[in-house]
Amino acid sequence: MLPATELIESEALSLPVSERAKLILHLLDSLEPRPKAAPAQVEKAWVNEANRRYQSYLQGQEKSYSADEVFSDLRADDD
């Protein structure tokens, strides 16, 4: 890393968590701006997606996994 980058990194890491989170979001937006959506639009999109997945599950197009299977797989990935 360049010395200036290392200095910025060091200073950023000394910020409180909430300020680091704001900085991260700002930097990510500078790389690839995200479309701004109203919270109601986001919620509606998630509800639609949840319904789509549930209907797919009911029709046998989706497989379900128990919580034990999911957490077991996650623990295995950490090894």
C-alpha cells in the first residue's frame, strides 16, 4: 500500500464503529452507486421474493434444510 493509503487506513480504523460504517457505505457508493429505493419499495420486493420462494417450495421446486444442517455446514466452512 502507498504510505498515504496506510495513513488513511490507520485513521479510519481509529474511528468509532458507526463512523467507520458510514465511511464504508460512502466508499462503496463511490465504486458502484446503488439505486435509491423507498423503504416501502424494498419491503414490497422482499415480500414478493419470500412469496415466490415459498410457492416454489410448496410446488416441490425448492429443497428445505433444517437449522441443524445449515449451522453444521457453516461450522464445516470455518474449518
